[in-house]
Amino acid sequence: MSELITAELVDLDLSAGSKEAAARSLAERMAGLGRVTDLDGFLADVAAREAQMPTGLDGGIGIPHCRSAHVTEPTLAFGRSAAGIDFGAADGPADLIFLIAAPAGGDADHLSILSTLARHLMDEEFTGALRRADDPAAAAALIRGEEPEAVTEAEAGPEAEAASGPASEPEPAAEPEPAVESEPATPFKIVAVTSCPTGIAHTYMAAEALAKAGKEAGVELVVETQGSAGFKRLDPEVVAAADGVIFAHDVEVRDKARFAGKPTVDVGVKAGVNRPAELIAEVREKAARGDVSVSVAAGPAPMDRDGEAGDGFGTRLRKWLMTGVSYMVPFVAAGGLLIALAFAIGGYGINKAPSVAEHFVWSESASWAALLFQIGNVAFGFLVPVLAGFIAYGMADRPGLVPGFVGGTIALTVNAGFLGGLIAGLIAGAVVMAVQRVRVAPALRGIMPVVVIPLISSAVVGFLMFLVVGKPIAALQKALTDWLSGLSGANAVILGVILGLMMTFDLGGPLNKVAYAFAVGGLANPNDGSLKVMAAVMAAGMVPPLAMAVATTVRGRLFTRTERENGKAAWVLGASFITEGAIPFAAADPLRVIPSAMAGGAVTGALSMAFGCTLRAPHGGVFVVPLIGQPLLYLVAVLAGTAVTAALVVLLKGLRRTDAPAVAAPEATAVAGEPAGV
């Protein structure tokens, strides 16, 4: 393994005028040493991480960083800019720029080194020495932590003495610490958790800043860093003895229930870096008031924490519903594909086979088909409870799970189906949120999320679902099922157009998931209409990535090199019914790609409905074509929509100026890389 940073990776006269140019200049040094295999791909990942949250820190520091598949080994490049480069810090441009590159599977040892650097960046002596360094090798050695004294001695004699003088004087100043210890009999105790999307830099900077601020404030503060190198849980006794909790994070805190019932401050990781003293003061103030309204039990739900403070009810409702759908989809895929395989082996009559627990013949294919069907059917049985449970989870965090699952199961019991699950999840989340607002005695706080909230919320949700809303929803569900079964002619085609537009408008986003969930919900009680809807939805969802694959193949010069590589992957993604395979193209050029995708999706949805194609499997793409009613016409519908979208994309891109693709390239790769940086 090579050294993390060498003199070749240091530029003490970085002349870049923007953060993009600075990242490129430093990344080129990494590529020159063979540590980055694809410069543009790596820069796309860096840009995607930067889009999540600016990487500038107070004190003139910029730390662009990411984990990327294009990095061969953990690497750090350092640049010093005389003019300064804007990395989004509140106090202005950065003159010290650190580009941190970690491989997608970076090992814990090197990630620990990166975390050590992050802590050093909070040390003014360390950053001051880097600003004075006049030799790349000395700067690299300082960053590696090798003989920093030697670097200082390389400076001019008087300056070195001046630097060392103040450094030796703080030791006597540190002696009054016993007096600080003797002041309070029981010092205020805080536990904190820090984490960031990549777990490389901000995680450890926030930890260091909070620890320093804690010492200055005279409190006992212990930090758990949940970074890429893994995390070591705080001692349960330390957590139990804590008077308050600080969460400085941009990803979900792991094992969060440990901190239930304590006054809590919940902020983004950058707040932990920039204003640690304020956070400590805030949590002390909440503890003094006995305020646990923003505690673990009553904190923002996972989906709300990612939103803006001004998000309206409609935005939050969409996030709650999307939470339930996203957790439901794996059950749909597993159960649906098992059922599809069962039909392929044993025919559609396999659903009437006796239980394999009572009758199973190892040598008969019918028994194996029955086994697959019954396993898939069990997985399908979780759809509505999981949907309801995780809608409630999205609203009220973990306390919402129990009443959500209870309400979803009751929805199945009263035949309220998919719509019943939606309503049950919303009711459960609302009930839990209401219970959480009730102030309780400190002695009861610890049992609230474990006993009191599940008990009260489950009873209320059960009452409402059994006796108030369950039967009306069941009647509505039956009416919807009957309507679908009676669809024919022009009405079916119009529905196919609408579903095709929804599947292709946001390429895996909320509208796409709503259309997909609508189709899957119909499979719970399948009829001819619901099977046609499922076929139209999957066919339309396959069109965008397949069309992008075709377009990059027939007119490659209209696309960047990265887009052409994405186009190769889009063949498989489209064939597998993964609509998200078109996102990199839509993000780079939304005004041309999205309308084109919608046009093709509408054509495919309409044709699928007009042809009377049916589908019993909720996923699988071309791999479940043998299970589709009218399979050849179904493929015709998919190919027609793909051709329409590909032709429109090529036409619209061909009308723009020839230099436009090059301009769009950084934007395209930045957004395309975003999921990898999260």
C-alpha cells in the first residue's frame, strides 16, 4: 500500500479559480500516480458529494471528498491557494484545500488515517504550519504526521522560536484544571453521535469540535463517531448516566433507541463543526427545563429530517408515503418473482394446490411449484402491513412501527386491502405523534417508546380500523377492483397513457412509485383489469433506460464518454425493469430527456392496454415475458415506446450546438454519481 500523501500530491501554488477547477487539478495528480482510474468518473463522484452539502469549513479550509469506485487506494492531495477558493464556508474562501479520495471498499486502517487528518484540521497550529510550509515534501510529511517538529525547524530560526514559545506556555495554564474539576460535584454529562454521508471527514471534525467545546464549557462530553471505518458503541453505562444528547449527523443514527428519554439536540453534522458551543448550551438549557420534546422518542421522523424547514404538509405526506412504498418494494419483488416462477413451472392452477407442509413429493415438479407459490404468497401477505408500518415509521420513527403493522394487518382482515394499508399507516403515525406531545414524568420517559406508546397507539388504531374506517375503505377498495375489471376499449387505453406518463415523469420518483404501488395493490385480488394495469406499468417503466441505451449506441457523439458508459449499463437496467437507469441522462439534460421519455412511456402504456397484455409478476422485466398474456404484442409495445423516446432524444440533442454536450458533462456526471456518494 502506498503512502496516503506524497510530495507529488502537493501543490503549494494552486492557481485554480473555482472549486471544480481545484478538484480537477488535484485529481489529475492522483490520476498521474495511478490512484484514480477514471478522472471524469471520480470528479463526478466528488461533485455529487459537494452537491449534498458544501465542504468548506471555517478557518479557510476546503475538504472536497468522496468514496468512489474509480479510486484504487485511499489517497489525499493538498493544494494551497493564494487567492482563495469558495467552498461554501460562512467565513469566506478557503486557502487550504484537501482532496480526499477513498475507494468504494476502503479499509479501516486508512480511513482511520483520514479521520486523524480531519481532527488535525481543527488544530490551528497544524493549519498554521501548512500555511508556512515552502516545500511539498515537508507539507506531505506534516500531513502524514511524521516529525512535525522537523518541519517547524525548517522555518526561519526566529520564527521557529516564536512559534515554539507560545506552544510551551500553555502547559502552566493547563494546571488550574484540578480547580475546574473541583467546582461541580457532578459535572453535566453529554453523549454525542456524529456522522456524515461518506463518513470520512465531517464525522471526525464534528467530534473533535464538540470535544474541544465540551472541555471549554466544563462538561463531560463523550462522542461516538459513526464513520466509514465502522463505529464503537458508547458504553451503556455512559449513555445511561448522560444528562443530554447531541446528534450531529446527515445520515440515520444507528441504534438510536439507546438514547431514548433524554433531552436531545438533533442537527446536521456541519453544525457540529461550526457551532459546537451553541449545541452544548442548547442541550444544557433543555435539560434544565426538563424538555424532552425533541428527544429520540419525539424527534423528527427519518423522512422529515432530510426536508427543508419550510416543507409543507403535501411534501411531508409524499415523503411518508414514499417511505412505506420503498420498504414494501423488496417484499413485492421477492414474493412476486417466486409466484411468477411457480406459475411458469406449475401453471396458473398451482394456487389451488394443498399446503406443502402436509403434502410434498420431492420428485414432482408440481410440488416444487406449489412450494414457490406458497412462499411467495406468504411474502405477498406482508405487503399491506409493511406499507402501513413504514408509513408510520416515516412519520414518527420507530415508535410508529407497532401500531402501523397492527393497522395494516387489520386492513387485510376487514378486506380494506392496499388503500386500507395507506390509511392505517397515516392514522398510526398521527396517533403516535399525538402521544409523543404529551409531557410525562421523568420516571416514565424510559418506558414511553417501549411500552406506553405501542400500547396506547395500537389500541386506538385497532379501534378506528375495525369499527370506524375499515369497512368504508373496504367498500371503496371493492369498487376500485370492480372498475379495473370492467376496463375495456378507450377507457383502458387512456388509463395506459396516464400510467405510462406517471412511470416516466420522474424515473423512480414519487409519481413513478405511486403508479407502481397502484399496480401492485391490484395483484392482491387479481382480475383481468388489474393484470392489464400491472403489464402496462412494467412495460412503460422499461422504456426510458432502454431508449437511452439505444440512443447512445446509434448516435454516441451526442453524448459524453461517461453517458456512453452509462448507456451500456442501461441495456441491463431497462431489460430488468429498473427505470432509475435513465436518471443520469435526465439529470444532465432534463428538458430533452424527460419529455422524450414521457412520450415513449405513454405510447407503450397505451399499446399494452390496447393489446390486452396481462402480467401476474410485479417485477422482472424481460425475464418474466413467458408469464405475460400476449407476450409478442407486449414486446412490440415496449419496442415502440423505446423507439419513440430514442428518436426524440436524438432529434432534440441534434438540434443543439455541437459544444453543448461538453458543457453539460460535469453536471451530468455530478448528478449521476450522487447515489454513490450518499
